[in-house]
Amino acid sequence: KLSSLIFTGKKMAYQKVNADQRAPGHSQYLDNDDLQATALDLEWDMEKELEEPGFDQFQLDSTENQNLENSETADLSLDSIQPATSPKGRFQRLHEEPDYTTRYARSAPKSNHCTFCRLLKILCMAILLFIFGILIGYYAHENCPSNATSSGTLDLQLYQEILKTIQAEDIKKSFRDLVQLYKSEDDLEISKAIETQWTSLGLEDVQFVNYSVLLNLPGPSPSSVTLSSSGQCFHPNGQPCSEARKHSSQDLLYSYAAYSAKGTLEAELIDVSYGNADDLKRIKKMKNITSQIALLKLGKLPLLYKLSLLEKAGFGGVLLYIDPCDLPKTADLSYDTFMVSLNLGGDPSTPGYPSISGSFRQNRSNLTSLLVQPISASLVAKLISFPKDRTKNGVCSPLELPNNEERIVKMQVQTVMEFKTVTNVVGCLKGLTSPDRYIIVGSHHHTAYSYSGQEWASSTAIITALIRSLMLRVKRGWRPNRSIVFCSWGGTAFGNIGSYEWGEDFKNVLQKNVVAYVGLHSPIRGNSSLYSVASPSLQQLAAEKNNFNCSRRAQCPDTNVSSVQMQGDANYFINHLGVPTLQFAYEDIKVLQGPSFLSEALFPNHATNMEEMDPFFNLHETIAKVGEECIYEISNWPTLEYNSLKICLELQNQLTGDQPNTHQLLAQATRLRESAELFQSDEMRPANDPKERDPARVRMLNDILQDMEKSFLIQQVPPGFYRNILYHLDEKTSQFSILLEAWEHCKSLTSNETLQEALSEVLHSINSAQVYFKAGLDVFESVLVGKN
């Protein structure tokens, strides 16, 4: 076993086994099957000890000097961890049976001096007390019926009442009201409408938080692309320039890349496909690419990363598009234009610090030297003379320019830089027992001068439904244990500017106090599958909610919970604060199976599209209820149900396979897992025992749990990659993203300096987590010794 129970007088203490005292045969290298073991197995196995008949036969003082060699040499390899028999593991009894320890207390020794008279007196007294208790109970029930209801029943009733108040019709009405506002060029008008509604629902301390930021806006006329051979001029949607003047559309202006370089470039068009390292290596062997224009597909890798490769290779411009073969058959976007942002996050003029009065403003007219212009698939087909029928024998033919053909094009990009005000709406529902610990719930609203899509209205309508349901219960006297902060972000389309600036502004407070971030960014992207992205700390909670709701509606993909890079305002909280994050959305299965990062494109959907996708708003209602369930649970957990072993297993999973130079990383990850095992057995277990659940101890434990993921933030990453190494690039990739990119670079470079730097970053991160867990163990051990 991993811990020994030792009695000293009436005091019981856990004796921790040192993680370094291992059996000589303990292997550093683990089979892939072992890594799939459930992280809760260890604690569930220890709970079984309580049920064993001999568990109450503890050793007395004379056993203190007994040799503990067997305990010290216990094998902590994953071979010993078997799948748990409880879906909630160590937390099941904490919530459902708070008095479970009393059932296993030792019986009192029998007295040999009881006489018949004493037994008779006791029996008479018991009968009198029983009758007296019935009378008291009867009148107590008459006068105070609510007290007869157990707290567990009250929680369940409250839980169900909260969910019942979330109705699809209310969300639909709120959505339609919001859609009517987006036409305004005043960002403040939408913010005021949200603030008024939240205040009317009873949310406390609702306020505006404004920042003056540098935005890259469309020029006075749409950008254009011209075929030099014929002189034909096209706008980004494929429409001839002459016709566009007659039937001008506002959508054309918003087909642009925010923060691109501006100007005119005439050069050869070179098809680079998805623009990864292999694609560029192949192209370099065939053509001179200096100052040429790349024809680039969106997807498979972060756009900013691919643009950095193209810029480094010497390209001068980029025409960006989405191949129709990468989209579901139901989505015909061949003629649709879209917007992308080339901003890593926040106000470009104040990188790393908030845009408040007095801040130094850097002069940044663009964030890349490349001229970047998004265009429709229909325009690509015209530029490369591709046949209209792209389907042969039921198989979609990807767009591609033959290598032996030459196209000279002229691209013109027009944008303007202006300082504008971006507004966030922030309101708080203060907690009862831990008001200084926050669950942040984030959506975003439409920002003036950006694309006119409607997914922001879905996001805002859902967060309003959450506030409405919770505040109805607050009016009846209920409050969550932890505070819930509701945020509607502005400037999301330009690079999550509102959330970044707010995060930078309150960074010191947020680093210390934020427990979790629940994101509602673009919640309805399809209608076939409920899909969630969660950090390893919250994957178990997300899986439970996913499975429950999928069983009620339809089948879901086998892997519908993952830790992958996501779009939206959760970015700052994941990559700069290391906050455990959870986000739900409905997707089309084809999109989940196809190239990732297509969601980087922002399409100006028409007003009817969202209602066509979810006409009765049942999907909106499901997202709201799933989100509400998670928020309710996180805000009321006595002990945060964050699983340190799950994180360690995720790390080891990313180091499996035929990966070079990872032996040292795997050894360090194994030591980290061993420390996590001790932490969960020695520290998480007492937190689940009501007799040992000391408030100060639980508070210390929660502080450690909420900060676990901060250790996994690294400093240097390629553009578009997450700084948090717990997240993958996509569902198909399980390895560390930063190492995958470094290995790709090594193929084309003579030096492996990039790889060594990436390996060092990951190693230091894992070592930092190891030090963090050991420090937590030492703190609890000191507290325990002090009490004894």
C-alpha cells in the first residue's frame, strides 16, 4: 500500500511513502496500454480498504518501530492501477455519503459487569426517550417541514429547479432581440442592452470595462485580385469588379485579414497546399518563391504558424481560401467570403500590458510583412481554371494548381488602422463561503466595424439564460459557495482583444483567485454532435455531462472530449494564467474528422442561417443546461475535483511512440506521476473524510489543485501554438505540439538547436510541476506533524 496508518494515543496520522524509495525493478518506460488506466484507480482502491473487515485493526504504539520496508518499496508502476469501478472515484462518497466513515468505526468493548437491573433501567429509559423523540419530531415536522429534508435532497431539488428554468423559447427570444442590434455601428449600444438585461435579472455589480485599442479596419473599397494574362479583376468572393460596383455588398469589405500588410503586389501564384514544412520543402525544389504569392488552404495547422513559415521562406503575399472538400456536404461556402485575424491576442499597440490611460503605445501598422487576402473557393477555381464540377464518382476533387502551369496575378489589399473603444460587460454573483474564488463564464458580443455573423448572438443569449436561471434561485435565498463572474467580451473578432486586455488589467488578482473558465464561444457550429474541449483537470466532468446529454439526444463520437487548441476568449486564461477550462459546442461530425483550425475563418452568416440550423433552439437549450450543470458543480464542490493523476497520464501519453530524444522527459514524467500518486492518496483522501475535513486543510488543498496547470506554461512557442503544453493541436495528434513542430524543423535544418530548445522547455515544465507537488506534500506533512 502507498501509506501506513499509525496510531499514537488517540491521534491518527498518514505516513507518506517517499516517492524516491522505489523497488529496484521499477521501470521508467511504460507501455501505452498502462497509460490508459483511469487516474482515479488509486483512490478508489484505497476506499475499498475501508470496507475490508480487518481495516479497523490498527497497530498500537508498539508498532511504531516496526520495519516499514514493505510499504516503502511498494511498486507505483501503472501496472498496478486497474480501471475504477466508480465513475466519480474518490469524490463519490464525499457528495453522496458524507457520513460513510461512521459505518466502519470499531464497536465498543462489551461490559462484563452489567446486571439485570441495569439492563431493565436502560430499557425503560430508552422507551421513554423513544416516545419523547416521536413527539418532538412530530411537532418539529409540523412547524418546520423544510428542516426534515436532507441537504442532499435539497441540493438535488435546487439543481433540477435551476435546469427547469432554462427554456428554448426564452433563448430564442433573446437571440432575436440581439440580432436586431448588430446593425448599429456603435459598439456601446449592444453593450448597454446586455448590461440592462443582466441588471434587470438581478445580477450584482454589472459594469462596463472599456479599453481604447488599435483596430485594423476594412478600407473604403473592397480588395481585389487581377489575372494579369486577361486583365480580369475580381473581388474576394469571385464577383467581377465591374459588377460589384453596381451591386455593392457590405460583406465584401469584411473579407480581409486584420493586421495584414497593405499595398499592391504582382507576382506568380504558387500553390503551397496547406503550407506545412513538407509542402514548402517540395515547392522550394521546383521554383523560386522569393516575393511570390502563395495560394494557401486554411486548416491542419494554425494560420499564424503557416504564415510565419511563408514569411521566413521569402513569399510576398498570400491568397487564403477554404477547400470545399474540407467542409461537410451540407455546407456550401464556395461563394462566401470570410475574415481572419493575424493578431496573437490583445491590443497590438500594448503587447503584454493593458491599454489603460497612460500606457505607452507602440507604432505597429501591421503584424506581418505579408500581404494576406482571404478569397472564396469560387475565385480560386477561376484563377486556376478548375472545372466547375469538382465531384468525380462521388469523390470531391481538391482545388490545386498544376505544377507545370504558370499564373501571374496582381493582388491589392486595402485596410486602415484606427484607435477604437472596445467594451466588456462584467457582472458578478458573489459566493457564500469562498467569495474570493471565481468561476469565470465567458461569451462575446458583436463589435462594431467587424464581420456581421450571428454566432455571437447565440453565445450572448445562452449566457443570459444561465444568469436568469441562477438569479431566480438567488431570490429564494440560495447562493453558490464560490463567486461566479459573467463576462461578455468585446473585440473577439480582432484577436480576443477584450478578454486579453481585461486579463492583463487584472492579472494579479486572476492568477491567485480564478478556479475555472467556462467558455461559450460559438456554441452552435453544426447540429450533429455535442463536442467539448476541456483541460485534463476537467475532462472527467465534461465526459459525464457529454455522455448524459448524448444518451438523451443522439449518439456522439467515441472521443467527444479532448484537450485541443480552441478558438475564442478562453485563450488568455489557458495560455497566460493556466486556468482549467471547459467549453461545449455542437459540431458537424465531418468537421471534427477533417482538417482542424477551419474555425479561424469568420463567415458573415445571414440572419436565417442560425435558426435554420437549430429552428426550435433545442441545441441552444442543451448547451445552456450542460454549461449550467458544470458551473453549479464547480461553484459548490467542497474539494475541487481536479485530477492530478489525469494530468500526469496525459503527459506520459504524449511521450509514447517512436519519438527521438525523449528518454529524459519520460523519466521525469514518471517521477511526476509518482508524486501525484502520493499527493492524491495522502492529501485528497483526508479531504473526503468528514472527520478530517478541516476547513483550513481543505482551503490549502484547493489552492494547490487550482494552480496545478500553471506549471505547464512555457515561454517560447511558434506563432499560433499554445503555451500550455497540456493541449494538442488536434484530436488526431497526441504528442506535444511544440516537439512536433521542432521535429519538422529538424528535417530541413542541419542544426538541431530548435529541437534541443523545445525539449528543454518541456523538461523544465514537467520538473516545475514535480517541484510543485513535492512542495505541496511537504506543506501538508508539516501541518500534520504540528497537529500531532
